Amino acid sequence: MADEDRPPPRAVILAAGVGRRLGIDRPKCLLRVGGRTLLDRHLDHLERLGVGDVVLILGHQKDRIEDALRGRIGIRTLMNPDYRQGSIVSLWRARDELSAGRDIVLMDADVLYGLPLLRRLIQCPIPNCFLLDRDFEPGPEPVKLCVRDGRLVEFRKQVSPALRYDYAGESVGFSRFSARAAAELAGRTEVYIHEGRAEGPYEEAIRDLLLANPNDFGFEDITGLPWIEIDFPEDLRRAEEEVLPALSEP
């Protein structure tokens, strides 16, 4: 199937977390930056890019998010009652969505970004694609994508000192999967849950797929495009003072 003939993917947005490190009493996706919530920005960007099938995985204060969705068409929600465990549980709750024979765009809900960034992922010809930013601050927080000879060789916060790679970038927190890879990802989440490894981040299940089939994955280098993941109060300040003014749409 030609790229232009591919149906739009289904978007799965992980929005169940508590946001303890930010010190707020509401879901992070309801943070307002520039007068608009992160959630509204996600949904507006997806709609503009032709993605109308959206599933949100909810947990913490789910009623507040559902209230914010009133009037939105084509948005479905799934509840993760175990949202205080690892984020892999939220991905496991979406296993039926992942296995439904559709391409999937998987998104963290706590990211501020502009339409051009998401367009790069939605329109990317690579079936299984990450977004990589080479301009990042090293440390324990960023999820790193490591590249050797043009191919991804690691996807993790903690990278082994013994790993050989040419360069690394930070993962934006959005990724695209073909229908086949999405179904395989659903299977990996089942393994984690059944083996009692529910405390881990969902990135570990994705990492398993990448390392098992590295030739099936690629990336879009979005270095230079403005974005930020909002985990700490300082991130929120930077979102308002640095990232928001750089967006093409305020």
C-alpha cells in the first residue's frame, strides 16, 4: 500500500498518571499552557492531521478528564484502576486497541509541542517510528534513543557504558507502530503483567520489540522543533516561557 493510501492511525494517549513530581492536584494533561490544556492541544493537532480515532487511557481523576472531553466526537476512554503501578499497566489496558489491526500512534499526555512535530510522525513512511531529538540534556530522566550506523540500538533511560553507538537523542514520548508491531506490543505487555513486572515503564516492552527486530524500526530526527515533557515545576516554567513562544500556533 502506498504511503498516501494508508488509513490514518489510531491514537492511544496515556493519561493515567498522578504527576506527583509536579506537585499539582489535577491530571497533567489538564495543565493549561497559553490558556489551553495539553489535552485540547493533543486532540486539536490529531484532528488537523486526520486522526479521528482516539483512545485515552485514564486513571487519576478520570472524571475531570472525561468532563473536559464533553462535546468531543470520536474520543473513547479506558480506565486503568491500577494507575499507581507502572505505566506498562496502562499500555496493557489498551491491549485490545493495539491488537485491532490498525496502525497505532502512542502518545504521552504530558508533552507540549507544535503541529509540525506530530505531522512528522503521522506522515512518516517508516512503519515503526520514533521521534528523536539530538539536542537534550544528558542525565537519568530522558529516555534515550541510541543510533549506530543509522540504526537504533537502544531505547532506555539508563544506557550501558559498554554499548557502542554513534550518537544518542531523547525520545519525544510519541511513537508509531504498524498493525503487526502494535499487536506484538500488546503481547509483550501481557508477558510483563503475567510475570509480575507491572511496576516498570511501558518503554521496556517497546524496547523488547526494538532489540528483537531492529531492522523493523526507524526514527525521525526532529532536532530543532520545540517541545517539552512536563514532569517538574521547572518544566512548566520552560513550557510557558520558552517553548510556547516558539510554537507556530500559540
